[in-house]
Amino acid sequence: MDLVERIIAVVAHHPGVRSIRPAGSRATGEAREDSDWGFLVEADDFASVAAALPQLLAPLGPLAQQWDRLSNEQCWMLILPGPIKVDLIFPDEPHEREPPWVPSANNLEAIDAHFWDWMLWLRGKEARGKRELVATELAKLFDHLLQPLGIERVPSSIEDAVTRYRRARDAVAEGLGQPFSRRLEAEVVPALVAYERGSAFKVEIKREDSQRYESIARQVRSDEIDRFVRESIRTLRERYTEPGRPFSLFMGCDKDDEQLVEVCLPTKEGSKTLPAGEIAFTIAQGAQCAYPEILGAYDAVSHYAATRGFSFGGPPREVYLNDLGTADPPEILIAFPLERLEKSEEADP
């Protein structure tokens, strides 16, 4: 069965459902690949159907699901792996719009799900050229979700919203001492970046002089890297004078998703030396700087080097072109040191 058939089958299984059918562009045949999947659901016993929805939809493996707080009728929103946005709209069941979120330890994951659902929906609208609608929705997003997290102005774009939201959400989560899963974020962000930026990063090669530096190194988990880098840069800057742009060396992951990260600060007082040589590099900006979309920059540099006769002469590094965690937008240079794979003329007969 295709997705439409699967959704109809699991929902229609409930005896309180009178009918379910596709809605919007999926019903008219005008849908794009990134369009959301809307369904109109008529129910004889809405309360019973509403209570059963999580169990009914479990076979689809939803990453997130909740009621839409801002629709005029009851609407159950899902994000399925892909990511795929699905709305089950109950047109006969009116809904009063709810007030802005008030972040707490109990609702942070629900806020996170609402944000990413909103971004997926806006991605489809932007792809259709509906810029005025996107601007209106970003203002609504600010009032309902972003401002309660401490963000001070309406985002200028989807990418800007993602950058500001993640920074504010992480700060609130840290303040609340509330860990939360990033699985949904990891699923949605690459889809947003693929649309906004495409898969192409401009990769170049240049030669860099050697530089002396000092560093702090530690074995850290993936979700600890950002904080470790920021704290280490701050510590190094307090210790050494005339610092250059900080950078980090990444030594690769082990089976526990941990890796040795060395945070470095160029300084004339440094006891270590980064050797001179050629590097292949690209620059990530804004939302591209956060995990997991920054992996696209690493892939681009790696592919560029490999297809041009280079091997890697050491671990990759990130050079922080502006203040990490506070710059708007952030900029990170991703670089791989290179070694040329030259053919040996002496081996020829």
C-alpha cells in the first residue's frame, strides 16, 4: 500500500470514523514532492477517535504527533520518517486557538515538535513561491513560540528561524535541566537545508602557513561537543594573549559515538604547531553550522578532494570565523589537510 492507503486504513479501522479522504493538493493532484499530506476525517464519536489516535497511528512509526494549537478546527499533526508531515483535519469539530507556549520542563518536547512541524509546512509553502504567507507565518511563529523562548525579533526566513530557535531552545533546556531527544531535529533539518541551500557547497583549495597553538582535548559525546568547544575557547582566551581564530580538530567517532576533540587557539606562546600545507575547505553559514546539517559540508569537501586526486593528511578541522554561539549568523570554515596522490614515474617500464 502507498502512504495514502496506509493512513486511511489505520484511521478508518476505528468504529467511530465515518469517513476519511485526502485533502488539499494531495486530493487535487497538484501536490509537490515536499507538500504535506492532509486528510479530512469525519467522526461519529470524535472523543473516542481522538483518544485512540496515538495507538491507531503507531504502525506508521510517527516521530512526533500532537493537536494543532492554532487551527480553527481540530487537527492532529504528525511527522513521519522521511520526514513527512501529515494533518488529520476534523472539519466538523471547532477548535479555539490556544495562547502562546509557556516553556517548562513538561512541554519542551511538545514545543520542539510544534516548531519542526511548522517548519516542514512552511518549506512547502515557500517552495510554491508564497512569500507573503511565509512572512505572515514567521510573525505568527514569533508570537506563539519564539518570543516565549526569549527570541527578540521576528525571523527573516526559515533558515533564520531555525538558527534562532535552536540557540534559544538549547539555552532554555539547559536552564531547566531538561534533556530531550534530538531525533526529530536530525530528521527534519537535512530536509530543510536540502531545499534552502541545495546539496552544493563551494569547495576550494588553498595553502596555509604553519601556526603555533595551545589546546584543550577531551573525549566527548556528539551532544556534548558544542558546549565543550565554547567553554574551551573561553578558557584558552583567558590564558593566552594575541590569539588568532580558534579551531577544533576532530579525531573520529568510536563505537559509543564519542570522539577525541581538540579545541585549539593560535598564539605566539603556543607549544604545538599546526603544519603548513594545502587544505580543501568550504564555509558553512547560519543553520548549516549546526549538527546534523554541517555533515553536508564535510561530505562536500571530502568528495571534492577524493575526486581530484587527494588523500587526507590529518584530521578535519573547524575554524570559527566569528564568535561561536553568539554570532548572527555563525560562520564555520570546514577544512581537510591534503596530500597529493602522485603517480610514480619511476615505476613505469
